[in-house]
Amino acid sequence: MMTAILERISTLSISGQQLRRLPQFLEEGFPKMPCTVKECDVPQLFREPYIQAGYRPTDFKNGFAFKKLPTVGIGGNRLHVNQLSQAELDELSNKRPTLTYGEPKQAPPSDFIPAHVAFDKKVLKFDGYFQEDVPMSTEEHFRIRQVGIYYYLEDDSMSVMEPIVENSGIPQGKFIKRQRLPKNDRGDHYHWKDLNRGINITIYGKTFRIVDCDRFTQTFLESQGIELNPPERMIFDPYIELRKMPPRMYVTPSDFDQLKQFLAFDKKVLRFYAIWDDTWNMFGESRRFIIHYYLADDTVEVREVHERNDGRDPFPVLIRRQRLPKIFLEKKDNFPTCVLEISDQEVLEWFTAKDFAVGKPTTLLGRTFFIYDCDEFTRQFYKDKFGITDFQAVDVKKPLPEEIKQIIPPYNGYGFLEDSLQNCFSLIPQPPRKNIIKMLENDHKILRYAVRMESTNPDDSKRHFVLSYCLATDMISIYEPPMRNSGIIGGKYLGKTRIAKPGSCTDNPVYYEPADLTIGAMIEVFGHRFIIVDADHYVLNYMESNLESFPASVVQSMRNHFAPRMAAIEELKRLASNEPDPQELAVVLEQIQEHMKRHNYLPDSSMQEAFLQQDKDGSGLLNKTEFFALCDHFKIPTDDPVFQKLIKMCSRGENQIRYPDFLKAFQY
């Protein structure tokens, strides 16, 4: 039947619209179609309602076409939605969908767009401000500075710009250059997710308050799911608002003629002598000043009186010449009086000449000065101007403090007395001062004495010691030479120490000196007594070279002790050198001179010169041949027994004669 219909349709004249609907017509079927169809009935056939039961109508919404699901199936039967049971739904939830023709193909990835392209020239802009303290001003305590915070989406960088206000006096413009700003100490940076209205952000130690943002920023943040806080009102600078107020009114100045005052009192100055007592402060002291009051312009100057070697820098002016306020109009704790100049609007009363008086304290800029005297011109001015005649000077000299005698505790016997005494003078003991000049002059100079111990024990009385006195440090040491089979171990008996004389007090001890060490003197050393029996020959030489340091009796006793020893030494020297006895030589010379006087023998004056010319090497010796030749030349009777005795005494060896002693006989 379908073949017949198609053949019949092909012979019909069908419009284009009808032809396009033909497949749909064939798809839905013809359950109620009559068996025979006329040519005139074919167009009416496509317009029957039951033929369009399976047609999916097209609808438009928001400018887009979409298909509606069919509600009537083929044959005009109504379609019902298939309802699945709960068991079927659970089974389907545990199954993965599979395809009949293999694994599904992955969709191609979307094209990558870099951030600098996607967010090029897209900037988030926030309005904010920060508060800046102004410590050195009385009119404003803080300053509000408005800024614009820009966030660049292309590289997550930020910048802070301050709008330029004309004649503001503050460097404005780029406050923070474009960069990635750190958010915390862990290295994180600010992101656009951290920015919102009504929050504070801290950038490099400064806290910025974000109050609002522009329309683009709001749209972008809302599209990213960020809920924005409501906008806040921008805070304005209070000082700028104060400047908008009308200016205050000024008081008309008085009609006082300052020019007349200047001409009348030019170069007329009141001079007061004052003292500033600052002893109640740590390291404070009492200092003298001179207060000058200039009558020409009512200004005050304070100068310091320096003393010789007071240890202060030579800056005489303590307060420069200026008008000094006495009573302020309003006490402001935060007013920087040390920096800003004081104007007439802030002072109720200034210092004048009537505020200064002798014998009364005066406070100038926080320092209290006591005026104790003034000069003659000042006295006359106060007498003529105010009728004041009481200018009695005040004595400000402080009495010297009573000297407190320092009580030295008794010596405890430990260490040297000088070292222990330093504990009484300072908390940290210092070593006692040494006489460096004395140590350098007497370095390695030691006086040695032989001593023996005075004791009731016969064994101790036989012991011998060497006492050494160090002239550089005035210390005494005792050494005992070891003796074989004595039963006593020799060696150091007493180390170097200063020994005080018996009977001296510990407060002012008297130590042994070289003048106390004489032959036969007894030295008491810590309860042991030693008697000096001998001394080194250097002791006598030191005494003779320093006679002013030793008593004459001590030097003489030492000479007497060394006299026999010195005579023996001289005799040994004479015998060693074969020199004649001086006394015997003098007797022989006297006999020869008397003998020559009796025989009227006159010596030749050129005799000594001839002997000296013959002595080529100047040794004072001539051989016997030369000597007798000279004697024959001057007709000296060498065969006379007296002259033979003198020649024998002047002989040196077998062939030499010492002629200087021989020529002494002819010098009379």
C-alpha cells in the first residue's frame, strides 16, 4: 500500500512546503487513511489534525529556537513518562555508562589565554585614606590623606596614588610604585580576593582604610562570587575643614609708643646677679648667672659666669635676648614651647622690670634663679622709678662641709699594709702607687750585709745569714747559705718584704732604711733578732756617693769597719807592684836633699826634661845603661851610699829603674 501511495504521490503536483513535510507524514503512519486517495484530496490529507500528531513544534525563547518533546505518539496515542522504581534507580546509580562503539573520545581542550592577554588594561580601583600624626603643631594633631589603591589583574601588582592638592605643601602623587605588595611575614602577597570595602590593609607599616570602589571593580568582584561590604563615607582632614572657617578677629594693638621707649632707654640695662641651685638633681650643682634686663624693648638675657677650670664649655649665653613670658593665656600640655616661637596671642603677661627684686627667686622658662645682688645703676633706677631702697645683698656662699675623718680599721696581718689599706679607700682596690723614678734610678742596686741570729739556742747562734736590702723597692730578704753537716736546710729564709721597726703603729708604720743598717745594729724581723756583723764593700761605696742620705756617724762607723781591710788591700797592691814604702821613700828623699845642701850641689833644671826625652814610650821606666848615662851627664854621685839606697828603692827588676821617684830628690 505504501508503494502505491508513493507512486501516486510522485504523479501529483505538490508544493515545496508540502514536500518538506512528507517524511514526517510517512514516519507517523496512516492508521485512519482511506484506501483510495484522489488527486484533489492529497493536499487536504496533509492538513488533517491526526497527521500532525507526531510533529515536534518549534518555539522561540530569548531569541533562541528550541524543540518541544512530543506528547502524542504514532497513531495518536498519548505518550506517558516512564517512571522507574527505586530498585531500578539504585541499580542505575552503580553502573557506568558505556558506548556501543568503543571508548568515548575526549573533547579537545579549550584554547589557553595568558593572563596578560585576558586581563590586559583591566584594573581594580579602590578609594581609601590613611591617618598621619602631626606631633609638632598646635593646630592639628593628625592629618587625613586620601589615596587611590589600584590593583592590576594582569600581574597581580598594586600601586597607591595620592591625588595632588595644589599648595598643600606635601609631596604627593605616586605614594607606592607599582609592585606586588607583601601581606604578611610568610611571603604571601595581596590578591584581589583580599580586597573589599570597609576593611583595613597594612602596606609597609601604614594602615589604609578602603571605603569604596568604582563600578567596574564592583562588577568584577561580584562576578567572582565575592560579597562586597557596603561603602563608607570618606573622612576629610579636620585641618582643611578648619581652614574653611572664617578667620578670627585680632585685637587692636595699644597706642603705646615703643619708639619713645627705645629713644629714652637705649643702652640702659639692669644687671642682676643670680644663682641657680640645681643640687637636688643628680650631678647637679650651684651655678652663677647674670640677668640683663634691657629697658629699651623689655627683653631679658641670661649669661653664665664661668670660673677658671670649671670644666664647662665656653658658651656664656644660657637664654638669648628675648621677651620672656610670665603667665600663659592657656596651658597646653602638647604645645612644643621649645620649638615654636611664642606669640602675643598665647601669653597673658610678660616679664617687666617690676618682676625682678633682690632677695627673691624668679622663674625664667622653667628655671628658678635666686637674685642675690645687683649693680649700682639698677639700685638707682629702682629708687627713682619705684621708690625701692632695700637692696641688701644676700650671701650665697655655702660653708665648707665639715671634714669627716676617715677611720682606718686595724691591720689584720694579711698581705702588705699598703695593699690592705686600699680596701678602705675604694670599693675596687687599686694597687698602691710606686715611685717609678726611684725604681729606675736604683734598679739592680742591692745592699748586702752579713748577719747572725741572736738566740738562746746555741745552734741558732752559730747560723749565718745574708741580709739583702733592695734600694728600688725598700724590701728586705734574708738568705741562709747551706752548711754541710749542720742539720739545717739552707736557702731562702725570708722573701722580699718591707719590715717595720719595732714599736711602730700599723696606721703609720716606720720601715727599716739603709741608714738603720750599720755594723753592730740589731734588726728585728717578725720576732727574730739579727745582728749585722759585716757588709759588702758596695755598701761603703754607696754611702760615700750618697752622703746626704746617711748620718755622718753611720758613714764613719762603716769607714772604720773597712779601714783595716783597706790598708791590707793597699799593702797587697804595693807588694804586688814592687812599689816602695811611701814613708820610707820620704825619709830617703829628705836625707838626700840635706846631703846635697851640705855639699852645695845645685840640680840642673833641664834634668827632668832630659829623662822624659829619653823615655820614648812614656812608661816612667829607663834601663840602667840609659839611667847611669844621664846621671853621669848631670854629675850625680851614684857611688854615694845614700844615692845607691834611693836607686835600689826605685829599681824595677834587674834592668829597669823608675826615674819619677828618683827625680823627687831634686825637687826642693
